[in-house]
Amino acid sequence: MVVKYERILLRHNTFADDVPVVVVLKAMGIESDHEIVQMVGRDPKYAGILNPSLQECAALKIYTSYQALEIYTIY
């Protein structure tokens, strides 16, 4: 996990680029933003970086696990 440009990203050697962690969580079946916030925690230190990550996922139009898996299989 890395924080880059105020976003939480997952870095792994099998990925060409860092993947937004919210996209990974949605791909794993956690489709509700509310559930993601509950899992990460409501601590204010995480809220500042989690919110941009959630917004990025919405900007990519990823709302379901199918959409999350589909967008990253293209790359």
C-alpha cells in the first residue's frame, strides 16, 4: 500500500501500475462505499486519503465488482 497524490494505492509486482485500493476492494466484492469506510475505519487521519480514493473510483465509473475486474483486465 502506498499513498500517492492523496490516494491510497496498491502496489504489487504483478501490476504494471499502482491500482487504487478502492477498485481492489470492489473487485473483491465489497461494492458499498459505506462498507469500505467501515472496514478502513472512521479515524480522521484516514478520511483525508480515503475520500479522494472513493471519488477516483466514482470518476472511473466503477460501482460493482464486475466493473472493477473488467477495467483492469484491459490493461
